[in-house]
Amino acid sequence: MALSLFCWGLWLLFMVTGIMLAGFLGLVWAIRLCLLGFSAVNILRLIVLSSTSSTGNVNIVVASILNPLVCMIPFLILWTRIGYSIIPIVYFFAFSSSVSIISSMTFISVLNSVGIQNLGVPSLPLFKAFLINWIADLNAPFEGFLEKLGENRSVEVSLIKFNSSKLKAIIVVPSIHPGPFKNVGSSLLPSMLKTTLERKLNCVACVPHGLFGHEFDLASQIQNQKIISQIVESTNCKVSSAKATPLIKVRNELVTAYCQVFGDFALLSFTLAPKTTEDLPHELGLFVQQEGEKYGLEHVIVVNAHNSIDGVVNLQEVLTSLKDAAATCLRKASALIQTPFEIGAATFVPKEYSLKEGMGPGGISAIVVNVGKRKNAYVVIDGNNMVSGLREKILSTLSSVGIDEGEVFTTDTHSVNATILSGRGYHPIGEVINHESLIEHIKNVTLAASSGLGPAKVGYASMIIPDIKVIGERRLETLCLLIDKTLQKAKKVALPLFSVSGILLMLFLLFV
């Protein structure tokens, strides 16, 4: 409907111009400009429908030309009644259709060549697959391209398993970015993984964000299933340690780091809140592992809290502060005496929040750890970051109900991305969700977890999963630049190509 309306507007410009010329040069110019407008509309419809429709070429040509032809019937009746011969106009329709098809297909072929040169795949089918996902939520066509373009990498996944009288909770931290958007690639991995583990193991599962960026987006649902099946198989790891340290907090001028040691491994998290905390560099994880080994830790599971968005932060400028906070936090935590601990966990999915409000299907999870009568809480929200200041409100409320220390994480799920028309294309947690309502839910989930505290044992597993198809940094950059390159090519080609087409049509019209 929008295309038809726009085409009528374009056609009307030609008609008005023709009527103005007719006052000076004769009525025939009104007819010629109307027919030229018919050709312009044909070309436009062919380009738009070829770029967006998944139907066959024959259907596209028929759909493009049939509508303008039907619209020409009243004009043909009028022109024949005032004495103009229909035969030259019929010849023009045949010539116009040929020129329209050739010029539009040439234009599309030139645009496709940009994608072939840069990615090895044509531009417009890739764009078409994106539109199909955006409009109809069909992910397979776009993921088919990502599978072709992706590269095989080995990815690391760490998990922590808490047992009380039974399996109580699992924290999974994959070195995978949950993107790129909506239901494409690994965007839904945090909630998919959570749902699968909770269903199979009858426990609370949560999937906070690791340290990697979009270069580690998975290419398709096939890759998701590989990851999920490997993680499920690894949940039988031993739970041997019954001791932990209290949660240690280290704060410098930019960074807040939390660390808690369980037996021979540690859980360490970072936030730059209230400043923006987005994806953190992989080299930070390597540094943390090396620091952990200095203090006799077999493994350090690193979480990016991803819990504040307020402008842009240059990560290279804060990297030193991140490393300093990590080193200090690990040193202090590993020096503490470990004592028996208790664990409690709960989860809740608020029905009033949807993807458009920024809440993913994983909802809210809370794990409460009680060590030496000091309770700390890990709250995980299935969302893509949260507005600056909300984290502090949540922690203040938790403090008022008996939580001594805690941190709020988001999963960075990109299932919420590309769901709304805005600058970001999504709402961070708290941008449109009512803060008081959300905090009340978080408080209730945390209290439910706290009420179920019981003596616990803990274990961990760290695995490397080989041959996982990810988009990759180089391909990601090329994809991001492809639209701009294609538009630049279109600007260069459009004027000469369609000028030649217009001249050919106008020359033919001189005989009409």
C-alpha cells in the first residue's frame, strides 16, 4: 500500500508537468508525460519488489507491471475517445516494459556486485533476508547467510553448580555474545540455556554476560543447540567443596569489582556503574586468569555485569583501572579463610514486561549466598543493559531486606534488539519499565531465594567447545559497512543509468 501510494505521487508529478506543457506545446505532451510516468513507476516497483520480496522473478515482474497497467485503462479510454490511436501506445507499453526490466535488473545487478566483492554474497538477497526477519520474524534465511559467512572458532564456557539437599542452582558464563538481534544467531541463547537447564535439572539457572563482543555472535540456531547440548552434558561435574569466602568488594575511581572464592576457584565481576558498562575486552579475561594463578586458584570465572548505560566510555582508557581492581580483589578474597556456606535460589518471569519493554523471556533470577552470617546476592535480569542509577536503587532496596553485599547483572540478550523504532532499537532495563515495580519483583525473588537457604556444596566446570560457527570480527565489520558501500554505489549508478532509460523512452514517445 505504501509503495502504491508513493508511486501514485511520483506519477502525479509527471501528469502535472505534462498538463503544464500541454498548454504551450499541445495535448500530446500530457499523454507523453503520463506514459513516461507509467515507465518511472514500473522501474521503481521492479526495484523495490525485487529488493524486498522472496517470491520468484516472474511473479515480481507481473506484480510490478500489472498494477500500473490496470491504472492506465481509464486514460486509454479517454485518449481513444478524443481521437488518439491506441496502436502506438500498445507498442510503447511493450517497449517500456522491456526498458524497465532491463534498467532495473541492471541496477540491482550492480548493487549485488558490491556484496559479492566484499562478502562473496549478493547485497540485495542479504538485505531481503534481513527484512524478512524484521517483518515476519523468520530467522532461517538470514542465518543461512551468516552460516556461509561465519568462521569456526573454539569457545569457552564456564559453569558453577550449587548443591544443597539437591541441585539448587547453576550459573553459566559462556564466552559467547548473545547477538546480533531478535531471534537471529545467539540472541536468545541466555534464555534458551536457562530454560533447558531448569527443565532438565529442576533447578534455578542463570546466564550472566561474559567478556566478549559481537565478534562472538553465533551464526545460527544450529550453533545454539551445539552449545546447549555440550553444557547440559557438563552439568554432571563434581560438587566437592563446602566452603567459601565472603563476597569482597573493591572500588577505585572508575571500577567496582566483586570477588568470591569457592574452594579452588573464584567468581569475579566488573562494573563501571554509574558510567556505561558495555562489552569488555577479551584481554581482561586473560589477565584475570594469570592473576588468579598467583593465588593458587585453578580457575576464575569472569562476569561483565553489563548493568549501566549512559553515553560512551573508552574501554582502553579504563582498562588499567579494571586490571588494578581485579588484582586487588583477587588478592583480598584469596587471603580470606573459607568457611561453610548456605545457598538459596529463585526465579520469576514478570508477565507484564515484554521484549518491547526490554525484558527477555528469562525474567529475573537471584542466587543468595550466606557465609558467616553475611548474605550476598547475585541478581540476573534477562535484558540488554539497564539505565544508569537503577543498579544502585536495586542494591539499596536489597540492603534494606538483609542483603549485605550484592551485584545486579544483565544477560545482554539481543532478543530485545530491533523490536522498536528508536535510536538504539531497544530499551535497556528501566528505560520504560517502572522502577518501583521492577525493584519490587527483584526484592521478592531475592527474599524467596533467601528463605530457601540451606547448607551447600559447590563445583565448577570449564570447557572448550570446538568448531562453533561465529560471525567473526572481520565479517562483522564488513557487514556493517556493506550498507554504506551499497548506497554509495547506488548514487553513482542511478543517475546515468536511469537518465539513459528516460532518454530512450522519450525518443520513442516522440512517435506516439
